[in-house]
Amino acid sequence: MAWTRYVAIGDSFSEGIGDPYPDGRPRGWADRLAEALSEREDGVAYANLAVRGKLLGQIIETQVPAALELGPDLVTVSGGGNDLLRPGTDVADLAVSMDAAVARLRASGADVVLFTGVDPADSAVIRLTRDRVARYNDHLRDIAARHGAFVVDQWAMDILRDWRMWGIDRLHMSPEGHRRLALAVLEALKVPDAADWREPELTPLPELSRGARLLFDVRWARAHLLPWVGRRLRGHSSGDTVEPKRPTLQPVELQP
């Protein structure tokens, strides 16, 4: 298929945090995907409604209706990751909400792409959510099968367990991670002649001593985890004052 009206909705993952343009604006895999589609088809327009820090309910309440108003033929949907970081989140409730959102988008005639969560087994703290992420992933695969949506299975992408695919905060992908993820979406969409996200292969990282790993984890917790927890305790989000970076469908500018 040739898609010409692409809309991305979600949280920081789809906003592109961790992959900045030279001027500091977030680029990310969704921008890269739009560029790749534009290289293959004339007249591609792209909107990105994703905002960092948003919970799935907020995405469904505000971004899904806004996306439908734009009349897309392709929608990428990421959501639930911020919910799963919160203790006590009901995975089944998340799945019910996502199922209804995907049904609504598919009923409009748009193709939909979903994303499983990444396996957090190697993260010192986030691995505590591994069981919840795995159960949510199962729901997402069932939702995609039920509604005829595409799935990018990040859980199965072993390359994403390499820390070079992630930024210093360990929560957002690095530019190389975003680049590979865009290629994985093209693969899921069965777009021909796309490069392989598995290439180039990476040489193994050197093994850190137990003490070095502990020091690394402590520094990360102080710089990134504690501020995140503090915002949650105060009822704040990193996206409280952030507006969508591309609220309307616009022509895609190819990057050098």
C-alpha cells in the first residue's frame, strides 16, 4: 500500500525524545518513518500529536479524536508505557481501553500500527515491571489480530537490549535506536526495499564489574529516576506544558 496521510499518536516514544534535530527539537522514529514513506510516494502529509508523559487514558481522550478529524490512512499508536511504570496499574483495564481505541481507528478505514513494550530485563529498576509489560504485550498482539492492525514486536528485538540504543536516562531511545525502530516499522508494514534494522551488527559491550554497574545505577537513579518519582508524587508530568509538535497534516521535509 501507499500511505499519504500519516498521523502518530502517543507519548514521548512517538514524540521522538532522545533523537533531537540540530536545533534541539525532537525528531524520532515517527519523523524518520514519515520521511521514508515520502521517499517512496509523492504527496505524503504527516502529523504528530504525541506528547511526553501522557497516560493511555489521556492519549485516547484527546489524541484519538484529533487524529480522526485529520482523516488519516495510517496511524501509529503507542501508549500504556507510562501507566505500567506506576504500581497498581490494571493491565486488563489498559487492554480494554486500547482495544476500543484501535477499533475506533480501524472503523475509520485507517491502517493502525501498535508496539509491544521492550523487554526491561536488563534495567536495574524498570525490570520490576517486566511481568506487567509481558502481559500487556499479549493483549496488544490479540488486539492487533482482532482488528487487523500491524504490530512492531519490540520485545523480540534483541538489539534494543543494547544500551547503545538508549539515551543516558535509559527511558528514551538514542538516535540510533530511533533509526532502527523506524526501519522495524517499515518491515512490519511490509514496505519493500527498506534497510534492515538488524544491521549493522554491534560488537558486544565490555562487561562491567559489579561495583561499576552499581555506581552507574546509583548515578542514573539520582539524575533521572528520583526527579521522575518526584513529579509523580506532586501530580505533575513532563508534558504538562507541551503541545503536539505537528498538530496538523503537513508535507514532509526530507532530512540530509
